Amino acid sequence: LQMVAASYLANKDSVGVLPILVEGDKLAPEIPFFVANIITIYQNQGKEGEAIKYLENKLAANPSDAMALLMTGTLYERTDLKKALEWYYKAAKANPTDFNANLYLGQALYNSAAKLYELSNLTQAQAATADNLLKAAIPALEAAYKANPDGGAKGILSSLYYQQKMEDKKAAIDNGTLDVGTPTLGDLTSLIASIDFTVAP
């Protein structure tokens, strides 16, 4: 089915391919190809509601489906970074060694901190939250780096080590000798809940 679907996609036949992708996702939900393309097609058609409904149904069948949790986060990221972060956190908790789940979580934590720092009237509370978000991003990105050292985690992790004055780790990642051990996320529920992007008057 994957090869059949790929030929439809090559011909840009999104209408014809959708039922094939849905069937493939039913038969082999563990293969990301099917769900990733289903969600992309819905997004390209401006049907975000349909995409979310599809993912909700997948999660009703398997609440710890890391790919569905991750895809739900990506759907929200453009419009609601805090909500996306909640979904990425669920994905990373469901599959703690997954490269993508940890990378997306780490990047969203980093981006949330950056968004707070960009506020014109940054409050003390917002500054503290931003600092904690950066600290929380480190174990997530370390887990992603451990899963795939050549993936997208290296640059942002190196930057974080520099910002947090972690000179030993910064030197180690730059010369390729970094051993992250066993990174653990900790409970980020209250930290994520405390994010407030509102500009103070």
C-alpha cells in the first residue's frame, strides 16, 4: 500500500490517495508514512478540523500513539504554541527515547522562551518562566541528540549550553565527544501551564 500511495502522491493525486492512506494507516498504524501524509493532505486542503478529528480518533484507539500526539502538536504550533507544547510533552512522555518527540518538544520549549523574551514589557514572572523553559529544553534536546547525534538537535543544544554557561558540555558537543548519559525530562505540566504570552500593560 505504501508503494501504491507513493505513486499517487508522485502524481499529486491527493483525492485518489486519501482512501489508500487511511487503509494503510488502519493496517499498519506503526508506520508514520500513512498518518503523516493524511495530515499533510488535510492541511494543504485547509481542513485542519478534519485533521484534528482524524488524530483524535487515532488517540481514542491508542492514547500513547507518539506519532499522533506529535502530529497534533504540529497542527497547533502555528496558532497556539502553548497548546502545541502540551502535545509535544505528551508525545515525549509516551515515547521517551523517540528522536522527533524530544526534538519537537525541545524546540518548542526554546521557541516559547524566545517568544517570551521578545515581549515589549517582559514581567519578572515571564522572565523566570522563559529561563525555566530554556533549562527544561536541555534534557529534551539531549534525549534527541542521544537518539540521533546527526539529527537537528546539535545546533540548538550547543547554543543552549553556551547560553546556560555549561562550558564543558559546549566544548564536548562541538568536538563530538558529548555523552549525555540518560536525560530525564521531569514534570513539565506546571511550567507549561504557567506560560503567559500576554503583553503587560
